[in-house]
Amino acid sequence: MAWTPPTQADVEGYFGQYNNWGRWGADDQCGTLNLITPAKRQAAMALAQRGRVVSLARDMVPNPNLDYQMLFPGTRERSDVGMDYFGLVFHGTTFTHVDALCHVSYDGKLYNGRSFDPSLSNAGAAWGALDTWFDGITSRGVLLDVAASRPEGYVTTGKPVTPEDLDIAVARVGLTMEPGDVAVIRSGRAVYEATESTYTGGARPGLHIACLTWLREHDVAAIAWDMHDERPTGYAGFEFGVHLAIPLLGLCLIDNTYPERLEQACAEEGRYEFLFTASPLRLVGGTGCPVNPLAIF
């Protein structure tokens, strides 16, 4: 049976039906990372059996949003010193980064109902900032390789990732999602960019907005994805799709990952679950930061 997209009214109702506001208290700023309990972390650490480590980050290469300079030479008596400088706009579709809960609002409200405008200033965010995640993200990771089921080898424009696609990807490797898991979603961006075009902020393939319901129903703690929300979403008033999981669910999003190395490692290891860890920079008041997520087998 073909999948039926939700109606405009269905999508409008997501905030009333699925939101996590108040679930962990009115003053909570951790969001879905509350689902990663000490017991969950301990169980996840048991998955690191062989000590194999795989980075999920994209390489940082020359880009208009990256100001990188090698500063040299430097001399310290009998030693030479190499130094460098970098500054970047990390939000967008280029660099691997984590989005804090102050990054996106819906109808002027951040996660847990706080107003967007009073919460942010040039000095940083006063609500939903990166600070509450400084201890990092450590949990069970599961690779959901949606691209493997697509004939093109990647998700195409007009045929977004649906909740059913995510279910198929989990079942394909004989696993079930558990509360507090990190879903590493491979939509095949690397193949898409090599075959079709650069993945930009315009019209693009990605996850359908209906995936919000799947993320809530499975109590996913974080997603680490290579593609973003499908654009356009196809719904009036919703330029953002799955990024609305930030204000709706308090979900931790790790954007622009590179799961190609992980896909190969999972195939070689014969399993698609692993210890996932990522450590944000201690950027006080930040709306997010660059990050290097790791999968450990």
C-alpha cells in the first residue's frame, strides 16, 4: 500500500499532539537528551567491543563560510611553531554541527514555550543554549541506511524519506529502536552530490515533515543525518520540516554528517548498532557548534 502524506491539518496539529513541552519540567533545557539515562549510557558502552572508531564528520575544506589561515612562521628559541586561525558560519548545509534548542522557533516559541526574541542577544542565548549539553552525547547509535533501499543509491527530490522508510531501514538490519537511541540516518548525500548537484539551501531531497511523528513515537534522543528536511515541505507556513523537532520535541540535531565511512564499517563488522558519542564545544550561550561525532565498535 502506498504511503499517504499527512494533510495540512494533520501537520498543523503536530504541536498539540506530539510536543514534549513540560515532559521533563517547565524549566528543562536538555530536551530529548533526558532520554539518555546513566543506565542507557552504560548499556551503550558495552557495544564498544573491538575499539574500532569511525568519524561521522565531513571534512572542513575551503568554503565561503570558512575563514581559515595558517599563521607562520613562529619561533620559540630553538623551536619553530605552526599556528592557524579559523572562523566560520557553521549553521547551514556545509559543516558537521549540532543545533542547540535556541536555534529554531515555531510561531515565536522555543522549546518548552519560551519566547524566541527575549531569549537571544549578541551576548548569546539565555534559553536553550548549548550549555546544557556540555557533557556531551553518549548513547546507542543505530544506522538507518535509507539510501540502500533506493534504486538510485540516494534519496531524490520529490521522493522524501518517510516514517515507513525509517521503519524499513531499522527492520532491514534486524534491530528495533529503543528510547534514547541516536538515529544516524543515511540518505546518500555523498552519492547525490557526486551524481546530481551540490546539496544547497534551495529545493532539495531529504526527510518528510511526517518523520517528526516517527521521532516522537520512538523517543529518539538525537538524529545525525547527512541530508536535512525536504524542501519545499509542501505545506503552507512550514519552510522548516524536521528541523521543527527542535522546538517541538527538544530534539538534538546533528547536521551534515558523513555516514559513508560508518556504512562501510557496519558492513565489515556485521552489525548496525554501536556506541555513539559527540562532544560539543563549551561555547557558552551558543546556538550550536561544529562537532565530530564518533561511532565506536
